[in-house]
Amino acid sequence: MLAYAAEKRIPVQQTAAKPWSTDENLFHISYEAGILEDPNTTPPADMWKLTSSLENAPTAPEYLSIVFKAGLPVKVTVGSTTHVDPVEIFLVLNSLGRKHGIGRIDIVENRFIGVKSRGCYESPGATILRAAHIDLEGLTLDRNVRALRDQFVTVELSRILYNGHFFTPEREFVTSAIPASQRTVNGVVRLKLYKGNVAVEGRSSDEVGCRGLLHLYWSANELFRVYMMKRNHLWMSWEASNRLTPLGLSRLSPFVSKSTLKKLVVI
């Protein structure tokens, strides 16, 4: 193939010294074929294009914060510099991920046609965003919504995209559930980048009231926890709505007034 491209003067990036195919975009770059077809062959150091090796990554960590609104990153702050443009956010995170050796993976996949294929990927900015987003979901997303999303939407959308079926009715159907699942995913995640790792330093959100977990006493000897979400100036409880029924609060309506909860809260 390389000889044919040279004969016909077709410009390609691959060479006899680097016989693997690549596919690069803003999100990531992939490497496959050539010497990588042997899953026991270690990728050469000069193959990796978007990330530093762990050996060459800085020995000092770097800190940043990411603000999410409805599940989407809307602001990144690194030191005293803030970025709000969507493309700029991704470019900055790509640069930070490259610097700290974040986002490399080497995996063997199960292809749509029924064969296994080895692929190497670099997704520096996406790896940082995913770590922050998943962490914020743990703070703000209802557990049942998250379970349904992970059991159905995540699995099905991954299969649809991997198999190249983006422009299909089933893709439209599955993705229509994503905005509803992300309505409460609002807040800030603080991160530390160091030697290939994305460590969460902290997270906060106005969606969570009374510091998130409230201890409510139903009786002198019984303690149970309630996870509260603020919505339309009311406090929402999924965990304990059935336990509040004797107070005249219907389990079918999980909204509980703040004044009612204050009578029960033990700080």
C-alpha cells in the first residue's frame, strides 16, 4: 500500500518506519494496524502524538476547576486564567492532558464484523472532562436516573456509535433521554493533574441543599439518610419520601418544603 501511494504520488502520513494507520480529530487520535496487529508488541515511544510519556511528564501537579451546566462544561479555570469558549475549553484541556501524560489507552476491541482488533488511543482533554463529569454526577444525579442511564442509554449509545449507526432513528431515540438526565448536573469540580492521573480535589453544586446528606430522626432510635436536591426552591427527597408519609407528604410527590424539613433536621 505504501509503495502504491508513493508510485501514484498520493500523500500519506504512514511510512515504512511507522507502519500504522491513524485517525485524528479534536477529541482523540487512534492508531491501529501494521506492527500493532500483534497485541504483544509494545507501541514505540515515537508513535504517541498527543500525550507526553509518564517519564517526561512534569514532577509537579497542576490544578484546575471545571464548571458544568446541564452536564456541559461551560468554564475552565487554570490558575488566574479562565476559558469559556467551548472549543477553547477543549483545546486547553487537550494541552493540559498532553503535558501531564493523561489519556493514553491500549486495548483489544470486539469489532462489529466479529473479529478482535488492537487499538491505541490518546484522548487527553476528553479524559479530564469525563473524570470531572462522572464525579459531579455522583453529587447531583438521582441514583435511579443514573442507574437507568448506565443500564440502557450508555450501553446502547456506545453500541450504536461504535457500529457507525449515528444517522439512525434508534440513535435519535436514545440520545433524546440525555438532556433530561443532565438537568441537575450543575456545579464545579476541582482537579489535580499529575503523571497520567486526574485526581478530584473537591466538588460543589447549588443543586445540593443542606450540605447534601441530611440526618433526619423518625424516632428516638432510628436514623436514616436523605439525599436532597434543590429544584424550584423546594427540597426533593427520593430516599425517604415514603418515610415522610405520616407527615402528610405523599410518596408520589417527592417535593418537600424547606420549612418542613427544617423542623426535622438535626445538624
